[in-house]
Amino acid sequence: MWTEQRERYIASLRQRLSNARFAHTLGVEQVAVDLAVRNGVDMHRTATAALLHDYAKELPKAELLALAERFGIAVDPVYQASPGLLHGPVAARLVQQDFGISDAEVLVAICNHTVGRAGMTTMEKIVYLADMIEPMRDFPGVEALRALARQDLDAGMLAALEQTVRYTMHRRLAVHPQSVEAYNDLLKIGKEKNHETV
Ligand code: FE
Ligand code: FE
């Protein structure tokens, strides 16, 4: 059952993605499955979200905006300024339509892998992090982030968001409010955890 489903996703991704992005996708799947096992989340459902997270990544900006409108996705000023960010929310709708995926947790993990949100589920955090630390990723600090993510998902997420927000600001791009909310939320979770152990 899973093997056939996965083959279906893979065949479609091969059509939609460049070779490099296809390889990235398999790396995200591999890391996401490892993090799912470590955190007691269902492997195949997490693998589904990981495999399909960039399903809409190579659509032109105009098409992302058109699909967002068709699906009734609210295009806020940050999405307007950086339509590429819509590839998460648009992919969540497309895979529902194209594969009949109705698993809300899988869809939400695909939807929020671009900007995050406050109150992310474990699966959402796994896909967000796996996207950032898959084996082909190479940026200063990636090894430390890999180690942190394996050790503590929330600590890894906080570090990942800090990195993303910093980098976005550094490039003078608009930061999505959901990313700031996700950061503040994880900061609070971290403080509460530290408090508990003291
Ligand atoms: Fe993506
Ligand atoms: Fe990705």
C-alpha cells in the first residue's frame, strides 16, 4: 500500500521538479523519517508530507498567485511581495486535489513548511527542519543544526527560525508574521522547558 502510494508521488515529482530539487526532496524524506522515528510520529504520513512539500515549488509566481486566488488562500502583503512563499499553501491544496490526500496533519505540514506558525505540530516541525538540514544543504552552522534537531526538535526549530528570519532580514526581504509568531512561540516553549528542569 505505502510502496504503491510512494511510487505514485515519486513519478509525479519527477515530472514536476528539476533533478536537483527531486534529489532535495528525497533527502528531506530521509531526514524526516529519521526525525519521525525519534519523536514517535507516524513514518509514512511524515514521509508523505516530506515528499510532497515542494510539489508547487517550481510553478511560476504568476501561477502561484492565480492558484492562491482559486483556492481562496489569503494573499497577505508578504505573500504579495514574495509570491514564492505561497508554494507551501498552494502545494497543500494541489496534493489534496491530485492525490486525494485528506490527512489534515500532512496537509498542514506541507502548508507551513515555508513560513512556519505558532503552535506547530511535531510533524510540521519535522518537515520544516528536514527541509533545512537534508544531506545536500550546506551553510555555516548546518552541522550544529543537524545535531540539535536530532537531540531536541523544539530547540532545533528555534535555531532554524532564528537563522531563517536573520537571513531574510539580511537580504532585506519581508519577514512573514507567522515566522515571527513561530519564533516567539518556540522561545516561550524553550523557556518553559528550561524552567522545568531547574
Ligand atoms: Fe519549499
Ligand atoms: Fe524544500
